Amino acid sequence: MKVIVTGASNGIGKAVAEKFLLENNEVIGIDIESSKIDNNKYTHIQQSICDSDLPDISNVDILINNAGVQNSEDDIDVNLKGTINITEKYGIQPNIKSVLFMASASATTGAEFPRYVASKGGVVSYMKYVAQEIAKYGATSNSISAGGVLTELNKHIIEDKKLYEAVLNETLLKRWAEPEEIAELAYYLTVKSKSITGQDILIDNGEFIKSNFIW
């Protein structure tokens, strides 16, 4: 299959691209940064997802919308508008089998930076719209809302022992997810599952449901 992964240069996007390559798919990465992936079935396009002159790519089977920014003036422009731009270009078309969006646990909890929360909440709503648009092709559309993930983006937390302990204590399982876990779920939702669509899947080690009962 032909798979597009945005934000494929680092973190979750890189892990997702590598998972699909491992399963012998053709992968096209779109990222403003250069690629660290060395595989003859991988093609890298160094470009912003917000650009109006994205290249024409035919016969896309799966689209993984992963690219995004955090806590910046560009959160809504990139995370929401850029994602819509990519999806309208490559995702809503007759050959599509599945579209997947990387949202955030913040879309449910509202517990993060204001523009980031708003952008990711918008992504979840847009995912449901896409599910309705591509159902006529027999295709699925879902989103993954991750809590803490062990990526370069969170390095400042992971390397601060006190801060890292504090965030782990906010979860039931006292851990954060590995990027590879997200990649496995991404593969399942887009390739293995044929019946899950219009759903936002929370993967946060129990942070959302943790509560301290005081009697």
C-alpha cells in the first residue's frame, strides 16, 4: 500500500513510518525537517503541511496526519488548518482506505496550552467529519489521543527527575507511552480494523480516569 505520514522526521511520526516500512509498504513522509529514515521504499518531501503547492501523489491508500506544533502562535494554523489542507489533498478521494489523525489527550481534558487544546479539539471534530465523507469509499477515519509520550519534544520533562516523577504520578500505570506503541495502534486502526470509524482512541496510561476518593 501507499502510505503518507506527515511529521515523519521525529518521534511518533518516525515510529509510524518505520512500522509501515517494516510491513513492506511504500511510505511517503512530509515534514519541514530532513529525514532520518534510510529505506528504499521511503520517499521524503521536505515541505510544510500548510503549503498550497503540495505535490500531486496518486493512489494514496492510507494517510496518517501526525505533523504538528505545540505552544506556539501557529498551533491552530498548523495542527488544524494544515491537517485539513493535507486531508483534502490526499485523504478524501476514492482510493483511500483509511485516514488517521494524531490528536491529543488534551482534546478531551482541556489541560494544556490554549491554542494547542483548541487545535486538537478541532482535529477530533474534523476526524468525525472525514469519517462521514469517506464512508462511501468503504474507508475509515479515526484519531489517537495520546497523553505523555517518550519523544524528543518532551525531553525537558524526561530529563528532569523531579518533574518526570510528578507527571508519572498523574497516571495510573506510572509510565508514559513509547512512540512504537502509538505506531502499533496506528497500524491496527488503519490496516487491521475494518469496522472502527469516527472514534477517538485515548492512550494515556490511565491519566484521564485517575481520581483520589476522599471520604
